[in-house]
Amino acid sequence: MGGCFSDTRGGQQAVGTADKTSEPNAEANDTVDLFLRNKGYQLLVGFVSRISKGGVNSPVALIGEFLVLFDALAGYLVKWRFKVYDVDTKFHNVPVKTIHLDEQQFLGEASCTLAEIVTKRDRTLTLTLQGRNAMGAKNLGMLTLHAEEAMASKTVIEMKIRCSDLEKKDLFSKSDPFLIIYKIVENGTPIPICKTEVIKNSSNPTWRPLVLTMQQFGCKENPLIIECYDFNSNGRHELIGKVQKSMLDLESLHKDHGGINLYLEVPVPVAGDAHKQVLKSQLFVDNFVEKQHYSFLDYISVGFELCFLVAIDFTASNGNPRLADSLHYIDPSGRLNAYQQAIIEIGEVIQFYDSDKSFAAWGFGGRPIDGPVSHCFNLNGSTVKSEVQEIHGIMTAYTSALHNVSLAGPTLFGHVINKAAERANQSLFSNQRKYFVLLIITDGVITDLQETKDAIVRASDLPLSIIIVGVGGTDFKEMEILDADKGELLQSTTGRIATRDIVQFVPFREVHGQQISVVQSLLEELPAQFVNFMRSRNILPHPPGAQGGAPPPP
């Protein structure tokens, strides 16, 4: 949900699917495009494929354009196969869908993932055409693929909202207010598009700036509902009041420096209807600015990278690795345990965005040979270097560590988070174009909860996201506190509030029990976290060595 503190499980996340076929040279359908965007789909269009036969000096022909719908980072791993045919001239005026390809001359085929295309600087990839199933002649021509991101507009609205004289809903303190913004779709149903953070104990809250894309609110004339709630930890939030205005109305409210009264709908017992009870509470728009929005792909295409870090739980509660009921058991048949599955599923996505594919791998809660219990040790056994090469290197180091590290405890996250934050801080200080992703895989509830909160709050200012996978049968309720999806950002011992939500947590058993991909569950928030950080630091996606900001988005 853009730059908001959103509840991604509220139904507004993109849905993973793909339309891999379309008629060549088909023009974009703006109505369908708008419909899909209003449903929350992410789109990538302009897969313009070209083929050259016989050498570099041969003519290049436009083959067609494709519309792709995909889900967060996971969608980039969809494997595409392109088959090229020479269609006989007598079929040139025949609808494409009626042509039988087995009657046409097969010229060759090639395959790739979306990630291989979009991570190129110019989003262009050239593939060698091969015979069927990579058999036959090896030089049948070249196929060039180019990707363009489909966005109706790069314009976003950034606005700062505050309220005054909110009603006190709590017995011994003022309310803990937060806002939810809805857009009203054609059938009159309100759809949540954004949620603010919670402001503790305040009758006059000012929330952090919200960033809304046109894909979220549609157009400035569309009606929006803004509801103000008092936060309750049990999830039964109490409505304080609401307003219904369009984005155009909110812009006028800002220009006029005025406020608008909140209201409640009070049922009328006899008529069975409701009337508006106008409250003294008011809503103000202190800032309203239209800006250019840069996407995750805008940054990746000019050389920004994701750096993968992994930390694995070596506490004794995992069970003896030599026994089949252990969470660390290495099955001789090749069946992966939960730790291995999480490493592969997450790592295989992120590795596409790391040029050297050198990943830091740590363990925590274990006792390396002839040493004390360590809460952040190098998985490869080195005392100097923690990096391993590619996902295979992580898997090898993990298996080796199970023979060289004794399981111990307790479960502490603070050390590995601080270690990851140190790397992110050094990268930021050196103006490196990197964003770090720390994957923590654990089987137990942490015993340093407040220390972990403190570490996360400090890290929220850095180019870092933390993905936590809980494995095993432990009740991870307490772990969900670290994930601010419900809107309440973490607070440190000193009272400092996290700058942004950087943690995503999910129990492994839940996603697999519901046949939901771990990748889909954990990486759905990562692109937004990445872009929100870049926006907060005013880091623009300009090419390496370029002076000033980036050019306006296309």
C-alpha cells in the first residue's frame, strides 16, 4: 500500500498470475488496465521481443508485446519460454488465435525468468535461439527481450494529516488514534488502501506523511472515507469518527488552511436509518504535495542491489540433528528440512538482485568447537570471513556447521540484527547502492525481546529489512509483536519510535499448511520497504556517476 503503514493482509496486495499470451502489436486497453490496477495487480508490459536471423547484420523484426501480471518479488521467478515461428504469408490476415503453430515453420526457442530481464541496466536481454528442448543447431538466431513497467502515472500524493479534540475512549488515558483510508468502488463498497501508525495517548495527533499512488485512489475526484480509530491491543478498535472527501477536497482543505468536522453515523430506531452526528473533533491536512514516484524496478535497473544475509538458530530446542525428529535433521533421501526450504525459497529470489552473489551466513545460540556459546558466529567456521558463494554455499556451510557446532541457547536476536545493521550502516556511509535483507530462521521465542526491539528501532533508519521465519510447533504469538503490520510501530527502551516497519514474520507451518509460498508471504512487503527507505533519504534512481537527481520517470 505505497508508503503507508499498511496491513498487507487487508486484501490490497498484488495477486500472482500472468497473462502470457496476447495478440502481437495489440494496443493497450486503458479500461482493462485501470480495472486491473484497481484490483491491486502489479503489471509489467512492453515485453517487446525481436529476432535476428543469420547474424548481426541481418534485419531485426518486431515480434510482439506481452502483458505480465505478477506478485511482488516472487513473480520475477516465473520461467518464460519464447517460441518463434515463421508464419506463412497466406495466414497474415488470419486471426492469430486460429493459426495452428504445428503447421508453421519453427525457428527456435529460448527461455528466461523475468528477473533476468528487469535486473539488466536497460531492462534488455538477448538470448540465443535453440532447437526444441535445447536440441539441434545451437545458432538459430537471437531473441531480444525488453521490459517496461506499466504505470498509468508516476505521480503520487504526499500528505500530512492531523486531528484535534479527539474523544477520549480509554478509561485512564487519552485515545491511541490511527487512521484508515478507504476508496469507494463502483458498487459502493469501501476498500482499505492505507493505514497510518498509531499515536499513543493523544487527543491532537499528527501522523507521519502518507504517500498514496494514483493506482491506489484512482483519481482526485474519487470519494474516499477516512476513519479514525482508537487502537486496542485485542484488535477491537473503536471508531472515534470519520469523514468522506475526495483527494480534490483534501487538497482544497490544505489550501484553505481549514479543518473539517468528523462525524458518526447514529442509528435511528424507528426509521431504521442513520443520521450523522457531527463531532467537535476536526481533521486537518497540513501538507499536500504531488511528487514523482519511483518504483523498485527504477532503482534495480540502474544498479541498486539487494544483499542477502542469513542467520540460523542453533539452540538446543531444535533437537539432536542426528535424529529424524530434529528440525535440523539432514534427510539422506534429499528431502529438505524447514531451514533448508526457507534458505532456498528466499535466497533464490534475492540472489538475482546481488551481482557478486556473495552472502553473509551466521549462526546463533550454538557453541562452536572449543569455544563458548556464541549468538553470532560465522556459519562457514571462519574466524575472519562470514561470506559464502551463492545459495549452494549457504547450504554447504549449514550442513558443515551441524557437525561442528553444539546446539545450546538461549535464543537471542539482538546480536545478529546489530551485525546486519553494522553492514548496512557502513554501506550507507560509503554511498553504496545496496539494500540489505536479513533472513532469521528460528524455532523458538526470543528471550531478549526488548533488546531485539531496541536493535530493530535503531536499524529502521538503515537500508535493511528483516525477514523472520518461525519453524517447528512453538507458539510464536510473542514474535508477532516485532512485525508492525497492525500499525503500532516498535518503541525502544528510551522511548524512540521506529522510523518505519522493517520486519516481516511468518510461521513456516502456516504458509505451507495453506499451500502459500514462503516467498509470497515474506517478500510481499520488501519492494515497498525498499522504496520507502530510498524516499525517506531522498535517494533517487540515477545511474552510477550521474550528477544530480534522476531524470523524470518515463
